[in-house]
Amino acid sequence: MSYNQYIEVVPEKRFGRPCIKGTRISVYDVLNWLANGMSKKEIIADFPELNKDQINACLSFAADREQRIRVA
């Protein structure tokens, strides 16, 4: 999945955190909700401006960043 079509970094929005395009919802927010046991369906019910592709883009973004981390 190419998360670039769903995720943007705008320095003036949420202190430059990666956010879902067209929203102020950060990738961190979505990952935190998932980590705390919310399902994708529950997230979408609470935030109807989101869809499954956007949530999956957050997961893909996090996986890509994890892969780039180098252990010294």
C-alpha cells in the first residue's frame, strides 16, 4: 500500500506530526486507538471521516518507519 496518498506532514498542523490528509487526526492517534483495543469498525464509527484504507495507511506508515530504524 502506498500510504503517501493518505498521509501528509504539514508543519503548521499538529506540530508537524504525520496526519491523515484532510483531517487533524494523526497517525499516532490511530495507532494508539488500535493499540488500546479499538477495532477499525469502532474507529470509523467514532470518526466517520475515516475509512479502512486510511487506517491501513497508518499501519503501513508505521511499518515503513520501523523498518528504517537502525540499531547501533
